[in-house]
Amino acid sequence: MEETENVEDTEVSETATQCRSTLSLNSEIEDAEAETNKRKPTQVIGETTKRRRTPLNPGFGEDAEASETSKLLSKPVDGDASKPVDRDAYGKIPLAFASPEIYQAVAESAPPDVRAKSEKEMAAYVNEIIMRYAPSQKEMELREYRDKIISEYPRLHEKLYAIHPTEIFVPSFIKAINEKTEDSIKNIISKPFPGILTFEIFQPEYCEMLVAEVNHFQTWIHKADIRTEHRNNMNNMTYLDDLGMGCMLQNLMDSFISPISKVFFTQVGGSTLDEHECVVECHTDGENELAVQVDDAELTLNVCLGQRFSGGELCFQGVYCEKHVDTPTRPEEAFEYSHIVGQAILYQGRNRHVSRVTTAGKRFNLVLGCKSTAFRGMCKLMSDFSWCSKCKQEKERRIRETVSTFMAGVRLK
């Protein structure tokens, strides 16, 4: 589970100035814009594969002073220490990190019982603290990769990197969000299957522009000979956050998707979405059908961007928790959805699904994974879930058994 603390990463520092000036739905949603600008965007399973990658560690960056380690270093402990700190001792023993000053600072700030430990014990204590929050090698590589892209990539359509509602969304969608009522949102929503919503969202011109940007990026990255293997082992995915669209995507989730999720998906964290990850997928004819997948997200927004294609249906197989993810699909849980350009489908990330083969042409889809750190923290404390089909069945079975036992006892009396 990811920690709830939001911190400013490199991407935000590159795009924050632009984003503050471009979120302008109209005067009715200025309060949503203000709330969005306060936030700083960051980032199972047996035979079933995890679709999205976990975002970069939000615990490090320019605001690292807010971390638990920094708090420890900056807050001296009152009272007498059990022994003075030998400032030269840490230069004489093997250390996991290169700076003896870190170990000295922790020793001087630690509680008396910790300061009573030997230098080797203190070194182990500091190692444990640092390793708890330090980014992994993979996370550091991802940061370097993203920094390089944002600093060097020549953008094709600059307007894509900010929210321009009238150029992005269809009028019916803008009107529903602008009115800010549950009825207005329900008026644009279709529910073809329980737990699955569809609605018109993007204008055709916006879809074409986004596809052109993705193609431009893929052409550039190959010419620049920038390695992307560490980003994903599937070369049909383009991570839009890597291009510098993170602030725009966070605004999209906060101001335009969250109003919908608060109405229909409160049970799975729809009221507390605070992180995102977004890719554009490209599928062509001749590809193999993917395995059953679940998304690393509470909710997934999937929008078809085009172009001409056939096939590629999404086949859903039921919502299950990690414990029951490989439960056989029941007929009443199966649902097949055919993509329509500009139309969005919004569903629970834990809804197992298969993407059918694109039998002709080329298909592009924007896939926005929306996460809630509060909901994930709550799930840590639970052993069964009301939204999981199997957990629900087992709970109903326990209730029936309890009632049956009670009634049998009554009859005996």
C-alpha cells in the first residue's frame, strides 16, 4: 500500500506553472480548480496478471524533509544521553551508506536507550530507517528516465498538456460536470452492466490530436535511441506522465472523473481518489490475446481514441479481491464491451477482464488508473470485502448457517 503523504516530484516542478494557468472550465468549477492546484500529484496474483505499474515512490523528492527520517534528524531529544557520541567512530566501521554524518546525526537525535547502543548497533538502526524510505534502484531509474524525457522531448501539441474543457470534452459532459448535481451526472451515464458505466467524454478532434502526440513521441524516442525497456515490457504502451502530462491528468481525475466516482463508486474509494497513472495503448491486428488482467487501481477510465479497427472487445469476468482473484467466472458475471471512439467506460480496477484481439486496423485507448491511498489503507485492516463476489457469497453462506443453527435450536426447545 502506498502512503497517503503527497509530495512534489520532478514532473510537477516542470509543469506546475503551466497547469495553474490553464484549468478553466468556467466560473462554476473554479472551486474544483482551486482544490486541484493545492494537491501535488505523485503515482496480484496467481494466473491473473497485474496490468499497471506502481508509480514512483512518493516518499522522496524535493520535500524529503517531511519524511520520517528527516523529522528524526531535525528534532533533538531532551534529557541527558546515556553516553556521548563519538563523531569519529562511524568512519571506522563498514556502513551501508557513504555518509558517516547521517549516522552521527541520528545518534545525537535518538532517544537515550538507542544512544546507549554500540556504533555497530546504531549503524544497523540507521540502515533500517533509511531503507524503509529510500527509493529502489528501479524507482531511481524511472525518475532519471522521466527527467530526461520532460527536458528533451519536443512536444507536438502544447495544448494537450493543460485542461481546455471546451476543446477536450463534448458539451453534454461539460454541462453535467458544471451543474454539480447527482441528477445531472446520472443523465449522461449509461449502465450496460452492474458496476460498469459508459458515457461520451472526448471530442473527435481531441482524440486525433492525442493519437498524433503519441505517434510523435514514439517516433522521437526511437530516433533519440532512448531505452524504454525498464519502463514496461510491453512496447505498445506510452506513459503520458513521462511526457509531462501529469498535472493535466491529475486535474482530469480530480475535477472531471471524481464527481462521477463519488456518485457511483463510494464503496471502493471513489470519494477519495488522490493518485493516478495513465497510458495510451496501441493495438494492431495480429497480436496475441492478453491473459486475464486486473488493474492496479480502484477505478479505471478507458477511452477509445480511434482509429479504424475491428475487434478488441473488453470481456469482463467479475470483481474479486486478491485472495479470490482466480475464482472461476460465473455466467452472470460475464460482460462484453465494444469500443466506440470518444466514449468512456468506467469500472472497478479489480474487475477481471480480457482484451480481445484487434482483428483489423489499429486501435488506441487512453487508460487512466485512479487510486485512493485512504481506501487502500482501510483494506489493510480487512479480511473480506463487500465488493468481492466470493467474499459476498461466503458471508451470505455464514449468515444462512447461523440462521439455520439458531432455528434448529428453537425447534428443539
